[in-house]
Amino acid sequence: MLIRTPALHEPRTSDITPRSAYLNRREALAGLGLAAASPLALAQSASGGGKLAKLPGAHSAVAGAMVMDKLTSYADASSYNNFYEFGTDKADPASHAHTLKTRPWTVSVEGECAKPGRYDIDALLKLSAMEERIYRLRCVEGWSMVIPWVGYSLAELLKKAEPTSKAKYVEFTSLADKSQMPGVRSGVLDWPYIEGLRIDEAMHPLAMLVFGMYGEVLPNQNGAPLRLAVPWKYGFKSAKSIVRIRFVEKEPLSSWTKAAQQEYGFYSNVNPNVSHPRWSQAGERRIGEDGLFAKKRPTLMFNGYEAQVGQLYAGMDLKKNY
Ligand code: MTE
């Protein structure tokens, strides 16, 4: 997020695992009857990852869940992060997030629902079948990545709570523990990190509860043990290391809106036609692929997921509801 301009770290093209190579290996494995051995882990080992516990997921059948863009390398996806609880530089989360303890971990589901509950992370891992989905992630700062996430639709968990008719929005709260998260001692944001979605957005099958990436459990810096991936919105809507999910009647006040209301609205849908007050959102730089001086690639409406989610915003003024 831009409170100040970060020095852009631009990984080399050679760091990327071409998607064709990844798919070929997958097909070769399937031919050998080894598809369950998480071919993503191979893509990852090609780029130097592969050290965390395996978490394979079946190919997702959700429309739009598998984009055909080239994958970002594991090395880039796990070293160029925004996770302000661990510092504001892109390299800070990878350097400092080892202090985060991801067990025991519970998530409370509460508010306007008939069946609130506290879920242990290991119960959440078993709540629904794990799927692998390749999503674009577009950061509001103007860069993007393509990441193979592992998890399932957020709706699977939300439905279990039986939200009432008063549940118009869903609020997500991240852990804020000074003893584990050095950045929480700073005043850069008003902790804990809070985000929100309208209930129909949260229930959309593309809104994903994520436990892993590249066939493994999430590295801490990417939001272990569980986070959101809401691919048609700017990356900051996808809260990391979630401890509370609350159904509410009023629009939640997210941390970024609280910090700079003119710059970060509630909806934050990726939209090349609505500029951030300080920069255009018409183009983006794909991390690892587009060099610092390369022409930016055009940003797509709703990050390319318009066919799936455009209907959620029919009739809304997207300049006003930015
Ligand atoms: N969640 C928390 N709790 N704290 C954060 O600072 N940063 C957000 C989002 N979720 C953030 C967060 C932003 S700005 C982005 S772009 C994405 O996480 C980055 O996710 P990634 O590091 O896995 O690419």
C-alpha cells in the first residue's frame, strides 16, 4: 500500500516457471497416475521453494478459477509481500514472519447468524474439499502476480453459520499480537487489520478462503494459517491471518478506509477507469515478468473477472463506490 513509495524490486524473467512447463509436467504426472502428488510443488521446487508441508488441492470447477496467465514464481510470491504487521517494506514479512505462531489457531464466526462458532484451524482444513485455483492478484500500488492458491469458497464456511436477514456485510479481522508481530508496535495502521465484504460478494464462489499456495501450506508472510483471496478486488481486501469473521448489518470500516478515506473505499474493485487520487490504475506491472522500464500491461475491469462478478454491481456508480 502506498503511504510512501516503495523501491520496486523487480525479479528477473528467468525466475518464472513458464505455465506451459508446469502444465506439461502436470500432464506427464497424470499419465503416470501421480497427479495427486501436487504438481504445483514441482513448479515450486523449480524456483527454489518446496520446504513447507504439502497441501494439494483438486482442480477447481468454479467458473473463472483457473486463469491461463503464467504463474509468478514461488520465490517472488513469498518474498515480495504486503503484511504491515511485519513491517512496511516488501521484504519485511519474509524476514520477520517466522515469529508468527500458527498453532494453536482458532477463528470465531459470530454476529448476525443462527450458528456462531469457534473453529480450530485443523477443523477448518477439513470443512470442505481443498481446491487449487490460479488467481490474478492486483495490488492497488500497480503491480500484480498470478498465484495458485489452495483452499475452498468462503461461502462453504459462511453457510454453516446460517447468517440472518440482518447480515448485510461480513467483517474480517486479522491477528494483532505485538509479541509475534513487530509491525503492530508501529502506528502505521489502526490495528487490528480489518476488512469487509458485502454479503453477496462474500458468498460469491470466487471469494476464497485460502490455506495454501503452490501445493503447500501458506508461508507465514502470505497470511498463514488462513487468509482471503478475493481476485476481482485490490489485494488489500484479502485479509491475512484471520482470527474473526463477523456478520454485521452496517458496512464495516476497513483499516485502509480509516487511514485514508479519499484513497481507499469500501468496494475497491479493480477498475482501470477509476484512478487512485495519486496515480492511474489503467496499467500494471507483473512481478517477475515486466521489467521496471517495460510498458505496463493494461489492467482489466474487475481484474479480468467481469463475466463472473460484474452482475454484483449492476446499476452502481463505480466512480462513487470506489
Ligand atoms: N492483511 C493483513 N492482515 N495485513 C496487511 O498488511 N496487506 C494486503 C493484503 N492483506 C495486508 C493484508 C495487501 S495491500 C496486499 S496487496 C495483499 O495482502 C498481499 O498479499 P501477498 O503478500 O500474499 O501477495
